Amino acid sequence: MSEVREPTFLVLVALADGRRHGYGIIQDVERLSSGKTTLRAGTLYATLDRLASEGLIEGAGEEVVEGRLRRYYQLTVQGSAVLESESKQRLAVSKEALRRLSRPRGSRPRIAGGFA
Amino acid sequence: MSEVREPTFLVLVALADGRRHGYGIIQDVERLSSGKTTLRAGTLYATLDRLASEGLIEGAGEEVVEGRLRRYYQLTVQGSAVLESESKQRLAVSKEALRRLSRPRGSRPRIAGGFA
DNA sequence: TTGCTATATGCCGATCATCGATATATAACG
DNA sequence: CGTTATATATCGATGATCGGCATATAGCAA
């Protein structure tokens, strides 16, 4: 299994609570990352194609709103499972990082402790 | 500022509680990721060089143990700050992802809520 | 003694997700 | 009439990571 990069992860999170269309994903990712990640159009549509071909997301209908086409996407069951697993992993490592940073340096235990 | 990828993030976390040498980082990353990420030697040493040139880590002495050279590295003040910021960001997004997944789909609020 | 595994560092070509730019089209605002 | 927001899409360039290879010592097993 290869690495899930930040923009890809954020796209999956944007779809975690229901269907969204491309531009809506871009906006949600912007908010999700507190403005730190601006998803490029090139990245988004390439990512959507790739995730669809991997079976993690699927088309969820089209709609014309104010003369503009909206193409919706949603997570598949498999996509939800991958996102859940990836999120738990990231949560655990992030917590461990902050735990380590909050302790004085050099007090690393000799024997490996179980953090995950 | 560009994306911090998974292997790079894990190297920083491995150094979060003190100095470690290359091979020790590989082992810690393996444990940190619950065996999911096996850091390649090529990735590690390239990453260490890059992080050092960016000022996020620095050399922390050499040592010969049982006839083998160990080259140690540690976080700089700037590296600690970057890791802390990145960890908080990842923690927040991961929590939001799990929150969304645990709620029934389609009950997305019309008005943007503040989660970060 | 020959080979395998663990420890330990390092280089190099290939891959591919992301970046950045560009293109097209409608609606709204000044 | 030009700019901004909405909306989708393509394409070449970049660079972090992958996977393989090289080198060397120590310990264990066949």
C-alpha cells in the first residue's frame, strides 16, 4: 500500500459527510486546512479520477445550477474504510508527536513503549 | 510552504524526543506506524540531507558502536516548531474526519461550521 | 567456511502525485 | 466592459519517495 498524500486525504475528508461536487471540495478543503491548503484544479480532477479508478469514490449524479454543471462524488464503502483507517493512524501518530514534544528532551525510555 | 509527506513527517516524529541515528530512525518509524511504513534507506538519507539543508534538523555527533559508525541527528528549534504546527493540523483534520464518518451521511449543515 | 540476518550508511534511476499554468463558459457586480 | 466567483478540464514540470544496489562489521547457523 502506498502513501496517502495530504491533498488526497483532504479530498476524502471533504466527502466524509456526504456527496460534494469538485468546486465544493476545493472550498471545503480550504476550510478544513484552516486556509493552509489550496487545492489546485489540476490536482483535484486528477485525484478524483484516480480515486474513482481505485474504487474509493464514485459519481453521485450531475446537476445544473444557475447554468453551471455540477458533477457530484461520494465515498464508496471501501473509501470510507480506507479513510477511517488512515485517520486513526494519523491521529495516533500526531498525538504521539505532541506527547514527545511536550516532554523534556533526552528522557527517552530504553525499552520501547506501546503508543499505537 | 510545500506539503510534508508521510515519511518526512515520521522522521521528524522519530526525532521529537531526542537524538537518534539513521538506523534507529528506521526502527522507530516502523513502530510509530504500527509496521505500516517501512522507511527505505534511500528515502531516509535523502530526507535527512534535505531536512538538514532546510534547517529543521542538525547533526548531533558521531559514535562508533561495535565497530559500526553511528551518525546522530536531532531537531532544531525551528524543526520542533514545524513539527508541532504540522502535528496539530493533522490532529484536527483527523478528528474532523472521524467525527464526520461517525455521523449519518447527508446531515451536512448548510452553514459552514468551525471545526479547526 | 559459507551464507544469512541484523546493524549501519550511502548513491542512483524510475515513478507518479502534486504544482502551476492555461483554456472554456456562465453569472453577478461595478 | 472588465473582473471576480463559480465550475470543469488538460498538460508539462517538479521533486519526494520507491526500489535496487553497494559497502562493511558482527553474530548465528548450516
